[in-house]
Amino acid sequence: MTQNNKYAIEVHHLTKRYKELSAVDNISFAVEKGELFALLGPNGAGKTTTVEILNTIRTPTSGKVMLLGMDVTEKKYDIIPRIGVLPQGFSSFDRITVKETLQYYSRLFCRKKPDIDGLMALVNLKDKAAVQYKNLSGGLKQRLGIAVALVNDPEIVFLDEPTTGLDPLARRAMWEVLLDLKKKGKTLFLTTHYMEEAELLADTVAIVKKGKITAMDSPGELIENNADYLVVMLKSVDETVFDIVKKMGFAPDHDSHGHITVRLAHTDDVRRLLNAVREGGASFTGLDVRKPNLEEVFLKLTDDTFLKHVAGIEEAQ
């Protein structure tokens, strides 16, 4: 990987060790300017350490990280004014208003006076300008956190779990804010536990496990390249359907809504399953056969036990 001005972030063989533990293990990737890049991984995979190195909080053991063409270890104080960071669990002062919060942080981080009203409009908080922080909902607090991360008009914005703890409506409102930022040319670096979020928003997804990148591509390509099984969902209140599927040697899941889900490696298995259910005298009212989604791809790549739930795939590999 060579330095190129089309990239906002370039990571070359990045490693971070703590005694015998490699929290980040020789990873390389690049993020283009204006891109929304999502870093996914289970707890302890090295996501937080990677992000903290990128936003200059930690120094690497080895390797090189370039932000906007500058080395993070050599040009830290040139980089900081050009990036914004929304940490996980953003919080502010209870008794100051939305507008006062932005004015306060702008005095700390800005060399020139920001457009506070414009920032509030960008994150849909203009009508909350006079509301104290303690009286905001969780979703509004997170939107304020994004506005704080933008007070210095950064070129790169790091967002650590920005929608954690939000209800579905607030989460979707946050997605709209992120997409608006992307349209304005900001480079967004996102960590999230919500696979749907990454699948819908990200241009590129990198999946990390034990400090290493196991896969990196667009969400669509990641799914296509790992769609080596089918997800079959039967809707039935007939309890014998689950028993029939299980007796066939498959590993079905079921929920309280009457959905029975089984993952199969071959299309022939789908026909065999449906024939067995019919021949067993059981009934179902709905059938859905689809490729895996990003969450299932993530589990396949990060959970060593996941493939045991995919009937026939171990024999096929």
C-alpha cells in the first residue's frame, strides 16, 4: 500500500502489543476520502485499540498510520484539529443547554468561530437549542455528541457505537444524520454492533477477529462471497415441524412467533426438508428462502461454532 492523496486514512501493517497480547496484529487497510467505513468485530477483537491509534490517543507498537497524508505519531498536533471524535457513551454537562454545549466545546477546539446554528440544523437539534442536556432523550444526546464532534469542521469523523442503546426510531434518525454528513463529503469511520447499520450505511466493511482483519469489502460483496449456504425460514404453529427438521439432523432455531429457521448448504436439502415436513403430515403457513445477511456472514467469520449450525457445510468444505 502506497501513500495516495485519494485516501483519508492509510494503515500499513499496524500492530499494537500489550506484553504478550497482540490487540492489533499486522493489519492494513485504506479509507477513501468521503467514504463511510465500518469496522466490525466481537468484543476484544481490537476495534477500540485500532480506533484509538487512528485518532492519536494511543501509539502503535509497529506499523504506520497516515491520516490526511500525515503520520499519526509524527504529526499528532497537526492532525487533531482536522478530525472529530464521538466516543462511546458521550456525555456533557447536565445544566447547560444544547446551544451552550456547542459554544463551550467550540471555545476548546476551534480556531475560528463555528456556525452553531448550522450545526444544530445539521443534526436536527435547532428546536432544542434552549433545552438542557439532562432533559434530552438518549437519541438527542447522541445527536448532540455528533454536533460536538463537528464543531471544528473536521475532515474525518470517528464514531464509536453511535447508536448503542437507542430505540429503533432514534437509531434511524441517527442514520439520516450520518448519511447527510457523507453527502457533505465527510469521511466517516464507524464502529458498531448493529450489522443492519453497517449493511445499510457503509461503503466498505472490515471484520476483525483476534486483532486480525478476516474479511474486507463492500457489504454486498462480503455477503456474496460468503453466501455458501441458504437460510430457510418456515412459519408454523405446528410443533411437529420443528421435531421433523431436527430428526433430519439439521440444527433449527425457533422463536415465540412460530418462525423455524434452518441453515442448509445445498438446495437439494431444501427440497428434502420440505418433502419430509409434508410427508410427516405437518403444516406451515409461510416459507422464505434467502441468502445470508451481513449479521450471518459476521457470525460465520468470527464465531468458530457458527458453521456447526449449517447443515452439510462442513462436509462440503
